[in-house]
Amino acid sequence: MKPMTDEQLVSLIKKNPDKGIAAALELYAGQVKTICMAYLSGCSPEDIEETIADCFVMLWKSIGRFDPQKGYSLKSYLYGIARKTAISWFRKHRPGETLLLDEEILKANIDIENETETREAQQILHAVVDAMDEPDRSVFILRFFYNQRVAEIARRLQISQKRVENGLYRGKEKLRIMLLKRGIES
């Protein structure tokens, strides 16, 4: 298969969903599987495969909302879908269990091309989190490392949900800026 631009793939998915999704599967199925497996470790292979399929169905259903002008690639958009789909599956089928964010998931979400950049991105992530003031630091850790919902975090830290949301926004923005300064696309 010859390389395809995001615009070409989006157009193909819109005009001919069967061929477009087949092309997306060929290009991205491996990484989507890695993301799903990282979030769903311990789940059956069938559950993981079903989640992967759901990711590509969601890509097809949401392709009209993909906007390359927002500064991210179709690949990143799909990886975000994979992350959200896997987390949703986990929450639905394993209520009450805590989902931990490990280094492999960090690698998949930051979408780094080589090991040196991966280490640098991990160092940046840890530096940004360490530099945060409380309660923003706890908010960020609880949300992205322990996958707790905003309401749960607010209740646990005894702060408003709006304060939690603001802390998450500030933390993500600091991380994005630090990654961009180092030439790493988030």
C-alpha cells in the first residue's frame, strides 16, 4: 500500500467506508492494539479484539469531526479514540477496579517515534507533574495515572469540580507547551 496523507485517508473513509477503514486498519491496527492491550491487560483476547474493532467503528462514525486544522494528525486522533474506547470498556466491564497508567500507555499516547524521544517525553512529563502546585499535582495524578473521574477527584480532595477541571486544563497545557518546546508533538 502506498503512503496516504491524512486528507486522502479521511476522504476515502467518507467516500468508501469499507476501503477507508481497511486502509486505516492496515496503517494503524498494530498501534491501536498496543494501546488497547495496555489498558485492558488481563482481559480476554476476544475482549481486546472487540475493543479494537470498536475503535475503528468510532473512527468511521466520527470522521466528520476530524479537523486537521486543529494541529493534530489522523493517527493521533485515532489513538485518542483507542484510549477512550479502551477506558470506556474497562469502566463498563470492571466497575470499581482502578486502571493504572503505566509507561507503555504513556508511550502510546505521546506517540513518540524513537526511544530517545520517549525517554525525553517521560522526563518532561515527570518534571511537569513534579513542578505543579497542590492540589493541581494531585488532580493530574489522580486523573491521568489512576483514571479517576472529575467528581471522584473533587470529592476525594474536597475541592470543587470546577477547580479539578481548571487544574487538569492547566496541567495539560503545561505538558503540551513543554513537549512542543522540545520538538515533540503530543
